[in-house]
Amino acid sequence: MDGGVRGELSVFSDLDEAARALAERVVRAADDAVARSGRFTLAISGGKTPEPLFGLLGGPWAKRMPWTRTELFWVDERAVGPDDPESNYGGARASLLAEHPLRPEQVHRISGETPDPESAAKAYELELRSFFADTVPPVPFTFDLVLLGIGPDGHTASLFPGSPVLEERIAWVRAVPTPVVIPRVPRITLTLPAINAAHEAAFLVGGADKAPALRSILSNPDARETSLPAARVQPRDRLEWFVDRAAAGGMRPTR
Ligand code: 6PG
């Protein structure tokens, strides 16, 4: 898009159509990653928006995905147990992993049930550092693809506006105190250094309530000039937005 928009914006008539296009993108990214490195590392978000995407990739399209070569990670988690309806892991288990469960060693979940979220964050940090230890400093890569959503306040992952966690420069995972948004439980989240060390990131966004935040994120040429956390996502190779018409609010696609 003209005027310095960061990333490629695609607009679809509704969320199902956007989810289908993103599912195609995930399959392509997975095939490319497996061809390049023998594995596909995917980090997923929680919330309601990815449900149709997960339903597709875990259901009718599961055979198109190289699931046996996929390592699954979470962008963030709520401080609840895996069987709680608010658990991001639990949500994915019931959709993405429902029909084709991965081997336990392929599932790198964040322990929301650990009583101290700081300890859960440290444990996940160690797991990620050891998993990605084979990528070469000083430019370590993390995931092949990170799937993200946004809230109407412009948050992404569990990176909320004004949070000191946004300024983290070193740690890949941080605990986040109870935010003002629902569910009101502490979170454990990937930080910007972890997300921005990914090869690619793709946002899936639906609904008119997200249109103002989306417009502000996409039309700001300098991420640092906005307080919206999602505007600070800048992966190494490619950033894409899969958006429904309501969320686009009249913005024109860039492709
Ligand atoms: C979470 C998230 C969060 C989510 C957005 C959008 O755990 O809540 O990972 O960043 O992606 O809040 O959520 P909805 O899709 O429910 O609107």
C-alpha cells in the first residue's frame, strides 16, 4: 500500500474466506520450510478469530499439512489449566489437533497451570532457547511462521498497550500481570524479540470493532510512533495481514 504500510494487506468478504486464504499460506510456508530445513516451526495465537483456520488445518485440510514434520508452539497462554475453556492450548487441542494429534514432543505448550507465571515464562524461555539453539547468532531465527491476532486496543499476543513487556529487548518470554481485557487472568507471552526473530508472521483479523486499531497500525509508517503493540511486529522476511471487509473498514488491499 502507498504511504509506508508495513506488510501485505489482503481483504476478504468474511472471516471464513480470510481463514481459508491464510490456511493456504500456512500450507505453503510449511512445505517451503520442510523443503529448506526438514521441519516446520509454527507458533499460534489464542482467541476466537483463528477457530475457522484451526478447524480447516486440523480437519478437512489436515492431509495437506506436513504435520509429522511440524513443531507447534504458542504465542501466548492464559494462566489457566489445559482443560479450562480459556486455555489457548486447550482451544488448539480441540480444533487444530482434534483429529490428528501430534506426538507429545512436537507440542511445545506454555504451562498455564504453573502457579507462578514467572516460572512458566522461564521454563518456556529455556525450552525455546534450547530448541532454536542451532540457529546461528548474531542473527538467531525463531519460528518459520507466527500466527497472530489483534484486539480492538491494538494488542497482539499478550503484549498490551503501555506494558513494560513491550520494551523487553532480551528475553523471549515474559509473564504479564492480569490485563484489563477478558479473560482477566495473568498471561505468559512471547516478546517482540522472539516474534520479530521469526521468518514470517501473519495476522488474521475480523470484525468492525478492530477496524480503528487496524487502520492505525497499517497506516503508520514508523512502528515506534504508535503505542499499538501490533504495529511493532516486524519479522525478518515477510509480514502479511488477512483481514475481513468489516475490519478493513474501507482500506484497500495491497495485492
Ligand atoms: C490471546 C491472544 C490474543 C488474541 C487477540 C484476538 O490469548 O487472547 O493470543 O492476542 O489473538 O486478543 O483475540 P480474538 O480473536 O478473540 O478477538
